[in-house]
Amino acid sequence: MNLFERNQKQRNFFNEKIDSYDQVHETYMETKKTLAESLDKNTSKILDLGAGTGLELIHLFELYPNASVTVIDISENMLNELSKRNFSKNVTIICGDFFESNFGNDYDAVISTSALHHFKPEEKLILYKKIFDCLKSNGLFINCDKISLSQEEQNNSMYELENNIDNYKHIDTPLTVENEINILKQVGFIDVSSSKVDKSDYSLIKARKGN
Ligand SMILES: C[S@@+](CC[C@H](N)C(=O)[O-])C[C@H]1O[C@@H](n2cnc3c(N)ncnc32)[C@H](O)[C@@H]1O
């Protein structure tokens, strides 16, 4: 199954999950709060990749009420929920695949939570290059996402992705923090760092575009 087909599978998965999504993800609110608190103080123009129903934007708009946020997400049902939130007037919504959509440019920050752990390292290289290119000089990428706790765990999930994808409705293939950091450095990010959040299989990774 190629990347396009896998992404359509994700789309169907999240479209079907919509009724229970916010309830299931309530336990991740602390993680999303940490992300919003990690932004630079002068942040104004933000791109959120895989914003879903917009849970991470609740706290973000409390801290940055005048922020202008663009979101890209492949699931129309998730975005429909986001569009009902009271901050949605400050949000430009793009329904599309990360790998097909135009990201725009000149963002102060690109953020993402729980949305990028489905790609192979070579696909992440392409995606992170797109993120690098759409940031302003000195802009920040913050990804708070699921990680593999060992190379073996990463290899096992990648094996399933390569060989058994048809047997899954949805498959998580997180990379280790070390592999994430290496890919970010390869595309040119500097000051790449990771920190723990309240979930043991999650990490908050920050990476900066230089001047
Ligand atoms: C687990 S949800 C996270 C939603 C939100 N960020 C949160 O933390 O609650 C993952 C989101 O990523 C979106 N997504 C997954 N793969 C995508 C892709 N290739 N292009 C665009 N959106 C994608 C899904 O539709 C879904 O809304």
C-alpha cells in the first residue's frame, strides 16, 4: 500500500472515530497544554498539522487570543467539529493530506500533536523539509507526539506497516526520539531538543530554523 492509500485509510479511520474522539483524548489535554506553553512569547502566525477537532488549540488561544492559525487535516469530520469551536473565526481550515497540500509560508511556528506517528523515516524527511521551508527565519517547529521507546519497538511496528497493513484499520509507527532528532537535523533544523511530557510514550520535540 503506498503513502497516498495509507493516508486515505487514516482519513476513513478518523472520520469514523469522530463520536468518541474528544472523550478518548481528554487524558491528553495536559500534553497539549505543555505544547502551547512551549511556544515563543511573540508567536502570532501558526500552522497546526493534524489539528483534528482542535483540542490543542483550546489552551493555545487562551495564551495567544490574537493568533492566526492555519490547520491542515485529512479528516473532514474532525475538521467539522473544529469549525464549531468559538475560536474557529481565527482559524483557516484546509482539508487535505500533508503530502499533497500547500503549507503556505512565513509561519512563526508549526505545531502538531498526536498526528505524525504514521510515517516511515524517508516520508518524515520529506514532511520535515516542507515544515522547514514554510517557517520564517528563527521559526519554531514543536511536535508533541507518540514515540517508540526502543529501536526494536520501532522496527516491529515498521515491519507490520510493510507486511501486514491490510490487517489493520490504523497502525501507529512512531520513531524513537533519536531518529526523530536525526531527521530534523538532516533537513537543517538547529537547537533540536526533546523533553518528557506526562505520558511516558510521548515526547515534546522542539526544532528551530536558523536565521
Ligand atoms: C490523533 S488525531 C490528533 C488530533 C489533534 N491534533 C489532537 O491532538 O487531538 C490525528 C489527526 O491527524 C490527521 N491526519 C493523519 N494523517 C494525516 C495526513 N496524512 N494528512 C493530514 N492529516 C492527517 C487525522 O485526520 C487526525 O485528525
